[in-house]
Amino acid sequence: MPVVSLSTSVANVSIANADELPALQESVTIPKGRVLVKVAPSQGSATQNGDGSEKQKSANKQTDDSKEIQQKDIIRETGATEKVKSIRNELESKLDYKHFARDSSHGAVSCESGEQILGALEMFTKYVQSHEYIGETVFTDANHDVDHMVGHLTQLLNKRLKHAQDRVSGDYKALKDSLIQNSRTFVTDSKLLVSSATQSKQKLVHHVNCSIHTLAKIVFKSGQIITILTNQDNLNMLGSKVADVAMAYTATVEAASDAAGKPLSDPNMKLLMKRATSLAAILSSFMKTLKALETR
């Protein structure tokens, strides 16, 4: 049984079987974030006769320019957040067409067939994979979208359990192999997410984006497999485990947002480590579940 652990101090990830994880990344690539503009110092200099008026003017100009840059930064961040909300609302409205109706109980949509639900799931997970989460609401937006994806997956699972005849054909082995690979990547992403909380908010935001993009792939691949599985025990097992992973992930993201940049002795950081331990245990169980899906 693969054992995953996210160490509380350095957030290391280990698995009993060495082939369960790809090589861990040694460096972190920070994505494009806010543009910090450096104002070049004035080329002119005060005269040597003691007249410092030119130097003072240059200093005042730099101060004014810096204030203007900060104001533009705030406007850009606010605008980006509003754009994110606009894109999400537009996408969600497109899901509510013809046979689709809003189901407020879990934020997903109600569809007439498993194929329609899978189509809605594919549409939303593609949006998540292509979206960059930024702005002041980055963590709540990410968790909202995870809940939305799981709502679609749960609806698809319930439909399959009630209507076995909705099964569709597909390359089961290729889908399962892809799901396992995505899950291994997600283990690494989770390790880096927890580790980045001890560094800076910018790095944390980067790893939230990396991990939610991978999680979206896991959710959709799981949905595809659910449409072709015939064994109801396997259906229930896969669907519930993916939901467990998603729930543990959102709890970890929430804790990380509160702990970002704080010392390990801080109560928020201690809570994050508890969340990380829980996520590690659930990921171990999830990897075991994927191994058990050898038979359909």
C-alpha cells in the first residue's frame, strides 16, 4: 500500500514504492504576477556648488511615480478579480441551457443524462485548467471551483448508480493510467503547496494554481472512468475517494491562506500541518483505490 506523507516542517512527500512519484522538483517557477516597475534614478545630479534642488526634484518625482505605480497596481488587481468573477459567471450561465437547470444544493447543474453531465464536467474542468487564480479572493475562488467540480462528479456518479444502462464505451486502461499519473503529480503539487506557505504568498498562489489545475484533470478523468465502469462498488469507491481528496485539498488551501508567511510556531501554521497530515492520509487511500481498479 503506498504511503504518502507531507512532513510538517519541510513538507516532504514520500511514498513506500519509489515508482509512485516522479522526481520532485528542486526549484519553483513563479508565474507572472503583479508587474513591479522600478523607477530609474534621475540621470542628472546636483551641482557640486552645494545646490541640491535638482536632487530634491528628482527624489520628489520618484516618490510621485511610486505612488502612481501602487495605485495602478491596486486598480489592476481589482480589475483582475472582477474579470475572474465575470468569466466564471458567464461560463456557469452557459451551462444552464436547454436541459440544464441550476441545483443550488451543491452548485452543480442537473442534466437529463450521464453524457450531458460529463459534458458539463468537461467544460468546467477545462475552464479551471486554463484559468489563473489571482487577486485578493484567489483562495476562496479556487475552493469554490473545486466544490463546483465535485458537484458535477457526484451528480454523474448518482446518475450511473441509478441507470447502469447509461454506460458508454471508452479506453479504460488508458484512462486509468492517465488518472494514476495525474494523481502522482497531484501528490507532488500538494507537497509544494504546503511548503510554499512557509515562504511567501506569491509562491503559495503559484502552487495553488498548479495543484488545482492537476486536480481538475483528476476529477474529469475520474468522471470518464465512472461512465464506463460496470462494478457499482468500484463506482462508489472511486467517486467517494475523489470527493474526499477534494475536501481535504480545500481545507488545506484554506489553512494555507491563513498561515502564509507566518512562523511554524504560529497557531495557523500548526493547523496547516494538521490539514497537510490529513490530506496525506487521504491521498494514500486514494492511491490504493486506484490500484484496486484493475478489475472493472
